[in-house]
Amino acid sequence: MKIALVHDYLVQYGGAERVLECFTELFPEATIYTLVYSQKLMRGKFSEKRIKTSFVQKIPLAKKKHRIFPLFMTIGIEQFDFSDYDVVLSDSSSYAKGIITNPSTLHICYMHTPMRYAWDDCQKYVNDFYFPNIIKKMIPFVMNYIRLWDKVSADRPDKIIANSRFVAKRIKKYYRREATIIHPPVNIDNFQIIKKQEPYFLMVGRLIAYKRFDISIKAFNQLGLKLKVIGRGPELKRLKKMAGSNIEFLGRVPDDKLADYYARCQAFIFPQEEDFGIVAIEAMASGRPLIAYRGGDIVEHMEEGKMGIYFDNQEVSDIVEAVKKFQQQNFNPEYIKKQTLKFDKREFKAKIKEYIETEFQQKGKG
């Protein structure tokens, strides 16, 4: 079984790239096809792998500003040739699912989400990424084509795997397709419970608008409690300006130190709606409760009262009340961690391997 891997673009390291890492561990000889790759921005990740990029790689600014070239992305992803492969495994939140394969080739797509900026609020997408004014004016017109292309491209995979029930519902709504659910991998062994916590709360993630660091910072300004923020992104300057002296920005930290910050916090603040909130799972794998917005995939994984506190509106007052409620309750770290074992990386790899082998056998019989 000759297999190829396809990824949207390799210009930052996050949850999707962790999934790709698992795929490369399962299939170490597989070539990775991607629209754009920057070894520098990836901090050396995948540098030992055979990577094939599209013509978009040669466009100036494409590595750092790939979001302003959506039309080129649709063309680039369709020009890869997979005629020599038995199986193509794509993981996609935008373009990778749109590859074109022969009828004899099995294409399985691990879908992180339907293309959010095509199907969700286009204006919100424009504002979140601070595009130049000329790009802001063009995007609504371009998006009409992108939506049509995205709907057509979603019909191309033979099988779709979703990373959560939340995403499976969105796939059903926008693409009218069924998806098998296999949760993304988490290195559960990297996160440990410690007995004594320190008097701070924690947020982790890329500092972009939809993750709602802003309302959390305003809430902790009111509360006067310590909040540590780990991550970088375009919102950093704005968030620092609004933050009081009780809020500390730590930037990017090494994985071992990140695990320690998780383990020592009072609780993890999670105010955003995510398709799969890996940082929330990492916090719970450290035995720490969440204070989370009741939206996205987290409602599938966090048991209220035993694993944390929900709030219903993305408002400052809701977070303030949730923190106060949290302070009046006790949580069992061992119970919280136990609920995250289903996300273990080894289990993910076993499920993916079994799924591919089963589907490949079925296609051979068809």
C-alpha cells in the first residue's frame, strides 16, 4: 500500500500539525504534499521528511501571508499528481481535501473543520486577521467563488473523518456528508498532576480575536486575580494595553515548561468556541479544571461540576461569575485526568491505522 500525505500548509505549528506528525509516524516513508512550507516558521518540524510544495511556494509573501491568496490555493492543490498512490490521507481545514485523485486511489480526509472563513462570518474573518484595506474590499467577492469551490471539493474524498461531533455536525450541514469521529491525539504522558497549585489562572493559545483573550483579560482586571497568558499572535499589543498588573504575558514557552504551567494553575480559562480545543484537553490531562464557554467541542468532553465550570455567554460578567463559582467548589484532579485518556496519541494512531486498512480492503473488494 503506497500512501501519500496532504496538508493545507506548513507555516505554523499547532493542533493540525500534531495530527500530521502522527500520520508521519504511522507512515514514515510517505511524501508530504502541501501548498506552502517554511522550515523557519515550522521551527525545523518535518525538516527530515520529503515535502512537495505547489507553485504558491514561489509567490512573494505566501509563506507569511498565505491567507491573502485563496484563489491560488484552490489552483495549487488541484495540480498535485497522485496517480502513483494507492491511498492518499489528507488532513484539512481548508484546501487539502480538494486534491484530485484517480478512481482507483482511496482518498481519506481527516477534517479538522469545514472551511470556516467560507461558511462562517466572512467579515469576522477579515477583522480577525487584520488584512490591508484593499484586501478587505476584495475578500467578499472572492469568497463567493471559494464557497462554490469548497462545496465541490468536499465531494472528492472517498471517506471523511471528523475530529469531534461538533465538526461532524458542521460537515453534515455544509457538505451533506457523513463523517466517522476520531478525536485528535494528545501526548497525555507529557502532562502530570502535582499536589500543590499556585495562585494563578492560565490561558494558552494563539493570540487572535476569536479566541476571546480580550474578555478574559477584562474579567481578571475586575477580579484582581493573577492570570498568566502563554502564546503569541497579532492581538498581543492590544491585549497588553488593556491588561492590568495582575496579568502576565509569557510568550511562547518550551513544552516541558508549558506542562508545568498547566499543572500549577488554579484553573484553565477557555472562553472560545473551538472545533477541538487541544489546549483545554492538555490542561485537563494535568488534572486541572476548566472555566469554559459552553460552545464548540468542549461540551463533549467536560463534565460540569466535576471537571470545571461553564459560562453561557462570551461576556466579561459571565467569566467573573464563573470564576467566583469555581472558587466555591472542589475538583478531583485524578478524575479529571482519567477522562482525557481516550485522547491518548497511541489510541489515535491505532484507530487511524485500523480505519485506513479496513477502508483499503473494502475498496479492493468493491
